[in-house]
Amino acid sequence: MDIGRVTGLHGVRGKVKVAAFSGDPSGVLAAKALRLTGGRGTAPGAVGTYEVVTAQRAGGCAVFALSGIDTVEAAEPLVKAVVSVRADALPSLPEDEFYWIDAVGCLVVDESGAPLGEVVAVEPGAAYDFLVVRRPGGEDAYLPVVEAFLRKVDTAARRVVASPPEGW
């Protein structure tokens, strides 16, 4: 599961800064191993899996020391790499929360079951996040991820029950 991107280096011992796609690095700090794809100094699609030695929060990012990467020179090619973890390595969430990636591809229906579209992305917002819903006509609409508009998110059933705001 893609969780973020390496945005830069931290310190002089090869630590990498990872910006979580969710905007909150808390969940990714529990990872024991990271899979990095791409990056500045690699061939397109290059992949490496690295054991996490240490993880800490620094500002809005997660900072990782990775096994075998202990210099700035070794870490530099990893900048811009997409960071993934095994889905079973992520912490469990409370019943009323979901990982963004799990919402993508879910069918969105209104409370009567009529289809409204499909979730194609989740975008961060200043006050709350938005589900990007591709409507049947092909245009995208933004549905606020707030209890007033999302009645039920069932990622296992690939279904979101929504009550969109008027004019949505």
C-alpha cells in the first residue's frame, strides 16, 4: 500500500523524510519495513525494501533511519521515491476511520441506494479532507469527509453511503 513519498534527507547520517499521503505521519511511524519505488538515482520502477532502524516525527513528516543507508550519499538517490508498506503492517483503525487508499474504487450511493459515482482519489483540505467522486457523466465532484455527508464508509464492501450537500 502506497503511504507517502520521500521528500528529502534529515541530518547527515542518511535518514529520509517521508511525507504521508494522508497528511498525518502518525500511522506510518509504526512501519517495520519500507518498500521504495523510483527515486532520483534509480531506474524507473526500481524497487528496494529496507528495514526500519528508527522512526520519528519531525514537523509534518516521518523521519526514518533505514538499514544499509547510513550516509547522505546513500540516501540521496531515494529522494522522490514512493514509499509503500504491507497493508497488514499498518495499525488497525477505529471502526469509524479508514485509510485513504481503501476508499479509492468504492461505489458512492445516496441513502436510497442510487449510485452517485466512484471514489477516484482523496484530497487533503484545510479543515477536512475530500473524496473525489467521478460522477456517471464523467465529471469529478468533491465530497467533504465529514459525518454530516458520509453516512457509512464500508471499504470491505467497497461502498460509501453519502448524503451530499445541497447543490453537490
